[in-house]
Amino acid sequence: MARHQESDFWPSCGKFISWYHESGRSSVGLPSDEDVMAEFQRYARNHYRYSIPEAYPWTHDVMY
């Protein structure tokens, strides 16, 4: 977002945070809160099937 602005100055913290909320996590490849919680619930139900957490088929690296 900062690169697309015509200003030569860095944004304030508040402006930077508002850009993050506008663009959302999906623009940087991160899952939503709902996706994280759904993955956690699936893992909680099925973790006994896997000897270690690394063996679980996580949908995204950040989930592990």
C-alpha cells in the first residue's frame, strides 16, 4: 500500500494499521480467524490419529 501512495513520507502507525485492516490477511497469504479456529477444531478432533503434530495435514504452514 505504501508503494502505491504518491507521498514521499512513511505513513503514521494509525494509517499503516488501517491499511492492514483494509487489505486483510488474505492479501499476504494468511488465513482468516475463522479458518484458524476451524483448523484448530479439526485438529482437536483428530489429533489422536497422528503420532506427532508435524504429521497432521495442516492446510497452511502458519497453522502448525
